[in-house]
Amino acid sequence: MDWQLDAAEARVLGSMMEKEVATPEYYPLSLNALVNACNQKTNRDPVVAYDEDTVEQALQGLRANGLALRITGKDSRVPKHAQRFTEKFNLGRREAAVMCVLLLRGPQTPGELRGRTERLHTFDDLEGVESTLDRLAELEFVKKLPRQAGFKEQRWAHLLAGDVEVVDEPVAPSADRTPGDRERLAKLEAEVAELKRAFEEFRKSFE
């Protein structure tokens, strides 16, 4: 790639990609809607508080690289904004969904990606996610990160903002649950279920 995104450009691009699929009735997005999409407190990591100037500047950078488009016309009183990343690189729904979630939430495992892309594309199994990641890796859009201590699965990261270096921090070993722990947990779960049942009966007595 002869371009590299900054953090704001990555968030703006990911937000447009998400809304195009998740809420097509409101897409393309006005500047105000795009600011709100970037600053969502759900499905975002990290959570940010961009103002209109920050988002507008990011849009300018994306347009300069052919990754976004400003739409104006008599059908709309305010300019709207759309992404052109998936079209420019001929990405399908599978690849777009994975790239979108990586842009919005940072490095993730294939299992996390499968769960978090459900609103955008449904993967039948982990193999489908992994084959999609492999294709994106061939395009040099993503890479697999080194395994972190204390974690079973390796994470993947997007490369649209440059290479990703991970410093492996030591993780304190977690103690395995003993049979006594499992018994106490099962007992607590049973007590919670009984409390819920009792509350439902109490509530129904007032209906």
C-alpha cells in the first residue's frame, strides 16, 4: 500500500463500513451521524470522543486515498459520506466484515471475530473466519500476531495503519478450579435460579 491511515481515519473508515451493512437505511452518513458512529460506546475499542473537525479531517485523508466519497445533490440537504475501500479492493462481505471489526476493535482472535461480525456477516465456523483472514493476509491487509503468554489463541490485527508490534507482558498464572470451587459455583447458580423463580411467582401474584 502506498498509503497509511492514522487512528482517526481508521475509526471513520470502520464506522462507515459498519453502518453500510448494519443500518443501510441511514447510509451514506451525514457528518453528524458519522461523528456519533465513531463515538459509540458499544462495539468500539478504544472508545473515543471525536469532534466534527477531527472526523472531517479524517474524511479528507480518506478521500485523498480514494477510500471515501462525499455525496452532494438536490436529494440531500447536507453532504453525505460513503466508504470506497471495499469497492476499490474488490472485497466481499466476508472480508469486509472482518476488516470492519478489526478497524473498530483492534487485534482479535478468530473466535472473537466470528462472534463480533454476526451483524455484518454470519460465518458458519471458525474455518471460514480463518480462510478469510488468510486471504486478507495475502493482500497484506492483516497479520497474525505472536501468541501472548497466558492466551491459547493468536490474535490478528489490521495493517492499514502500519505494522503492529506487540510487547508480550507477563501474565500471572491463574489457579485451576478445584472440585470444591466447582461445587460452590454450582450451588450459587442453583440458589440464583431459585431466587429468580421465587421472584417471578411473587411478581405474578400482583398481576
